[in-house]
Amino acid sequence: MLKTTLINYVLGAAVATAFALPVSSYAQTGAATMNTPAASALNKADQKIVADMARANMAEIEAGKLALANSQSAQVKTFAQQMIDDHTKALNDVTQLAQTKGITLPTELDSKHRAMAATLGKLNGDAFDKAYMAQAGVGDHKAVHAALKKFEAKAKDPDVKALAAKMLPTVEQHLHTATGVAGAKGGAKGAKAPVTGEANDHTSAGGAGHGATPGGAKVGAKTPAPAAGVKPPVVGDANEQNAGKR
């Protein structure tokens, strides 16, 4: 009786173990599958697009923080705060997409923007404002705007494509604002000279044009200095020549 009971106990334990092993194995396999379903959801090109979008937003956030610390301009600081706010939202969108697709995002800036941050960190005041607006403001947003257009066109995954399209209008607005601020902070003085020169050229041409409208102004335009002394005979000659041609 005792022997039979012992045998039944041993057999029961063996059967339980046999059934437990596949369940444990399946649980492990299932866990692995649950953790990496999205690893193959994106091709390499789309994974790089997501990583590039993350880096672009990180760069603008870091540059904006530098601007808040180093700029003395309220206009630049306002722009910088908008960059921090808008690009933080965009980075959150990229992070959510990456989590959904099983992508590990970069945690630091690329070498180009690390170098830019190091350079900007040594500047302050007006020198900082000009460099920040030219590089992070105008330059980076031009590059990112062009990149997002390519991403939207080339991405295979619809979610990646949609995120690139979502980011485009914001980046375009940033570029427009940055161009205006950069002109006010750094390019306005330099732009005055050619604009004024062009205006003078147009004014001179316009003056000649307006002077040519009355009948005798053409002669005056050809010989402006002695116009008063020679005007009667020159006009008369011109009239005689015109009469002869007719």
C-alpha cells in the first residue's frame, strides 16, 4: 500500500514537471516576443529617420537652453523658449513612436551639434545672439526642414511618414521667425548698405525716366551741366532734325 502510494506520488510529480516545462518555456518565449515585436517593424532606413528626428529636436532644445543662459536679448530669449517648448513636444512624439516601434533612440547630440554647443557656450551678449540665430535658428531649421521633406517622401512606415509631416509646419514657422530675428540682430546693418544702394540706383533711374517724359528733358539728361546755356540751340537742332526726319 505504502509502495503503491509512493509510486503514484513520484509519477504525479513527474507528470506535473513535464507539463510545467513547456509552460515555462512558452512563457519565456512569449516574453521575448512581447519585448521585440517592433524590432522588425521598421526597416533600417526608417529606424535612422526616427533617430535623426530625435537628434534634431535634442539639438534645438540644448541650443535653446544655452540661449536662455547666455543671451541678453528679450527677443532671442523668447525665440529660444519657443524652441525648447515646441521641440520638447516634438521629441516626446518621436519618443512615443520609438517605443511603439521598438527603437532605441540616441541619448546625446551628434558631433556637429556638440561642437556648436561648445562654441556657443563660450559666447554671450550680442556675439552669442548673432551666432545662435544664424546657426541654431536659421541654419539648423533650413537643414531640418529639407530633411523632413525627404523623410516624409521616403519613409516606408506610415507612422514615421505621418510624424515627419506633422513636424514640418512647426519647423517652417520656426525658420520664418528665426530669419526675421537673425536679420534684426545680425544682418540688418549689413543689409542696409545694399538696399540703400539699390534704392539710389532705382531713384536715379526713376529720375531719368521721369525727366525723359517731358519733351525737352531728353536733351537735358544727355548734357545736364551746360543745359541752361545751350538749351535753345540744342532743342532747336533737335526739332529741326525731327522735322527733317518727318
